[in-house]
Amino acid sequence: MRPRRKTRQVDVGGVKIGGGAPVVLQTMTSGHTHEIDKCIADVQKLAKAGADLVRVAVPDKRDTEALRPILAASPVPIIADVHFQFQRALEAIEAGVHKIRLNPGNIQDRKQVNRVIAACKERGIPIRVGLNEGSIVERRDKELRAAEKVTLEQDYAGNLIRLMLEKLDEYLRIFDENDFHDVVLAAKSIDPRIVIDVNTAIADRYDYPLHLGLTHAGPTVTGRVRSITPLAVLLAHGIGDTIRLSYAADSIQEVEDGKELLCCLGLRSRTEPELIACPTCGRIEVDLFKLVTDVRRKLADEIDIPVKVAVMGCVVNGPGECEGADVAIFAGRGKGIIYVQGEQKQTVSQDQMLDALLAECREFATRVKRGEAQLTGADVTIAPPNPLPRPDGSVPLNVAGR
Ligand code: SF4
């Protein structure tokens, strides 16, 4: 992991983005904002799942009119997503929204953009300047559009990134002229490689915090890998201050996967149980997939601390993995052997495995809360070995960036 990039910091209703703050996880509601009760229920559900910020679209006046009750009921700061109509931004600011997402290219009149900036400046509200691959190509000027098309055909990715950077320069000049620097930048594409390259270039060029994401990642079955691959690459290189996964699915899955990504990279502390399970193979001795599904559901319902639980299908890798977990089970010939922090506790029959494992998890969690036990890994610092020198004698960085 490379050290986090140093950026300016913005404050979104008390949640800091950039400037050394933890990477912020955000998502967006998928329903109509003017359906107030449903929107509030969605925002609360997403916040409970772990979203630090929630964005809502405000295409109509009835959406901005819904913001006051939504803001009053939201446990997290709310971002208003504005396209095309600067009045929606002004109304959202007036309602007390905590951040505005704006693509200045979608608002034709510069004076209107200036009015939004002035209103945000007056109230200390940051603006995310967001570019999308789909909105970057010229739409109004036919000649310019034809010329861009020819250029893009020659080297699509390279010239698209150049165009995105030119647009960003152009937009940021507007903010500079207004002496407004409470800005978060974003440049999204549907292509993970372009997301990596354009954000790396932006990180080199500006010191504003960066919002990472793909425009439309698709259904979760493919969208997960499509989204997480570029975000993981960028975050591992210290780039990115807030993230959003964009699935064609319930936004709760964006939050769950975003949390897991940040936890895997050590950018967020785990607050819930972590479940390790083997993939199974020809040595499998039980119906492990069902057991894992049941354990996962029960742990989510019953355990509220980051207990590390392992469920293994046989004795080959089972004991070794079990010893690295807080509570673990490995199966063998119709039986399950349960370990707690490396100590063998009991052997149970196959039909008792779920209940017995959960009983041990509950008891262990109670002991942790009473201060009688410590979570495995709570104090663990991952310190990779010092790398071998290269043939020329120089020493490469190891994965921890040392
Ligand atoms: S733990 Fe056993 S069953 Fe599971 S993948 Fe490893 S060898 Fe196969």
C-alpha cells in the first residue's frame, strides 16, 4: 500500500473528505426523492449499513421541496445531485443540503454556475465537480463534435483522458475565478482502465480530494469486479478520498461491497464479524455452502463486534486456518471440531454444527465485551518481510510502502 495522497480537505456536514481523513463511503438512493417516506427509509437503511454520505437526485422542484424532511430524518449528511438546472442547486442549498454534485458542462450559462458557487460559498457547502465519459463529448456544436469523433477514433482512451483533463481545467478555472476551493473532483467512465488512468492523471495535476467510481458498472454479477478492480488499484496507490460503487441493483449492495473493499485494504476498521470459508473441493465432508450461508446470516443478526470466524470443509487446511480465527469449525466425517482462538473446544455432530458454532461465537463476543478476551488481529500490524534487493543492488518498496 502506498501512503495516501495529500489533498485539500472539505467538510460535508461534519464528514471530512481528503486531507488525511479516512476514505469516505457514499452511495445514492435509487428511487424518487419526492417520495419522501420511501426516500427517508432508504437513506436510513443505507446509513445503517455503513454509508457515510448519501446522495439523492433532485431533477424536479418537488424533489428539492422534499429535502427538508429528508435532511431532518437523515443520520448522515445528504448530497444533492444536480443536472442541467441551476435552480435545483439553489433550492437544495436553501434547504440545507450538505454538498452539491454538479457538472458545470451541463449548465450552459456561466452566470448560473457562478450563482451556485456563490450560494455554496456563503454557506460553506462543498461542490463535487463531476465529469462522466458520456457527458464529455461535445453535443451542441456539430463541427466540434465531428472533430472530437475523429480524434477519439484515433486513440479512444488516450484522447478521452486528454479531453477529460481539458474539461476539468476549464471547469476549475470557473471555481478559481470565484476563489472557491471547497471542491471534490470526479471523472468517471464505464471502462475500468480509463478510470485508473484518468484518476492517476488528475491526482498528479490537482490537490483537490478525489471521488472514485465508475459511471455504470452494471449488474452486481459483473459490476462488482468491474468496479472494485480500478478502485482497489487506485486506493492501493494512495489515490481516492471518497468512493461510490454504482450497481444496477439495491444500493445496499454498493455499501456492503464498499465497506468490504475498504476493510480489505486496511482503510476502514471492521466493525462486524468477518467470515472466512473454504471454497470446497473433492475432500469436502459436509454441505459447506449451506452452513456458510446460515452462519453468515446468523452472525449478521447476532454479533456486533468484528469476531473472525472460519468455516472449513475438511481436516486438510481446516486446523491451520482455524487457528488464525477467533472462532472456527472444520468438518470431518460427519463431525465438526470447534476451536476458539486456537484452542480445541468441542467436537459436535453435523446437525449440531451451526448451533454449537454460534453459541461459541456468542460466548466469545460476551467475553470480549467484558474485557476477558481480545479479538485476534485487533493489535496485528501487517509487516511484510523486507524485500530482496534487485540484481542491480537497489531495494524495491515492499507492499506496505516501506
Ligand atoms: S478445507 Fe478441505 S474441503 Fe475445503 S478447500 Fe481446503 S481441502 Fe478442500
